[in-house]
Amino acid sequence: MTEPNSEHAAVAPLLGAADIRRLAEEIGVRPTKTLGQNFVIDGNTIRRIVAAAGIDPEETVLEVGPGLGSLTLGLLDAAKTVVAVEIDPVLAGKLPETVRTWRPEAADDFHLVVSDAMKVTELPVPPTALVANLPYNVAVPVVLHLLQHFPSLQHGLVMVQDEVADRLAAGPGSKIYGVPSVKAAWYGHMRKAGVIGMNVFWPAPKIHSGLVSFTRGTPPATHATREQVFAVIDAAFAQRRKTLRAALASWAGSAAEAERYIVAAGVDPTARGEVLDINAFVRIAEARHPLDA
């Protein structure tokens, strides 16, 4: 076991593989696929993630799915405050003790919320950054939910399935450009920030993970609501091989109506959704929901 020490100013100790397994054994936890639990067991990977996140020492970082606390400790070293949201009550029950043991000087700067991140709309401290190792099956909905409900989030770095990372960061014209790419672009700029191998996790997943960095921007200037714009995006990609005229027919009421809105937006009705940027989807939504309606 790696013992906590007081050399915080040098290199603070992080949880290693033996520590993670011991903590899990103490609370009778076996990582489950249901909750997408893959615990990081490599300190250098934690340091890499924290460094890539570009956290300011005065920031409040939101971590989703802290698990046994390996990333949490690294974030406490870099940020002023860490707010962790954990859905598993057994894991959550152990986390404050781990923080007190390994980072006693930062215990008061750690806040734990036991909840499903998809249901969280308030936090004890407004977060300015999101840094998280997200469960593969809910990564995109969680990121979009948090960006919607916490305008204080200005930037972040999330670790997700590598394929999901590519989709989030994809631009128009790419075969993997789709709903996650366009909706993420509503909130700001996403970029691929690296790939993480399988052996730094316990249990080791069967695929690589990807790091996605984001910076919040200003949503497109529009009188259309976010919901109205997102409805166009969902419809356009529900049958992504179809032209926009066909794909948006049910959304518009008919193919002819869809074409009218698409043309009014200055978009080619024979194009497919994968070539449109967020602003084009905004214009289509505006065409259907004019200001004077």
C-alpha cells in the first residue's frame, strides 16, 4: 500500500492499483458494467488528465462518478474546491473517509452529492469546470445535461469511450458527425484531447477511452428556443441517410412543408443533416417558428 504522506508540495500520493482494490474490498464493491464502473488505477494517468484539464487554483471542479476517489484526489490538488456527484451510495459512503485520509488538508474543500447526475440541477457550490471519467453508456446525456443546467461551467475535460470522444468532437461533413456533435456545438467548442489505454483501469475495458476538452461559447443568437433547435437536430439524424426534405417531413408536418422551411433557411433540401453546422439547424428552426408567429 502507498502510504499518504505530508509531502504535498512535492508530489502528493495518488491511489494505485493495490489501494483501489483494497478500498473496494473494504466496502464489498465489485465494479459493475451496469453503472459503467472502470476505476483508474494509474497515478500518471490521473496527473495527465488533471494537467490536460487546465484547472485554475481558484476553480470549483465538478466531478461526476468519482467512484473510489482516484481522480478526486488529483483534482483536490489542482482546484480550490471539488464537488463530486456519485450515484452509488456504497461508493459515496467511503469517499469522504478516503479524502480525509489522503488529503486531510483539503477535506473541507470537498463536497459530495449522492445523486444521479442526470437529475442534478443544483449544487452546493457553482462549478466552473467539469472533469470526469464518465460511464460510457450515459456520457453524452450527462455532458449535455450539465452544460444546460450549470451555465457557470466554462470548460472541462471528460474521459469517455474513444468512439464517443470522436463523435463529440466531429465537425460537419464527417461520417461520425451526428446528434452529440451538433448539440455540443450549441454550448461551445469540443476537441479531442487524447487517447487513454485500457490497462490503466480496473477492470480493464475492451476499448480505448478518449479525452474530450471543451470550452463554453455563446449559444447562437436566435429567437428560436434550444428545444426547438434540438428538435430539428433529432429529426434530421433519426434517419440520417435520408435527405433533409424527407428526414424533416414528420417534424414539419409534410415533406413539402419541410422543404419550405429548409429553403427559407438557405439550406439545400436535398442535403443530409451531416453536412449542416449548428447555425443551419438554428435557421431551420427559426423558419418554422418565426418571431411574428
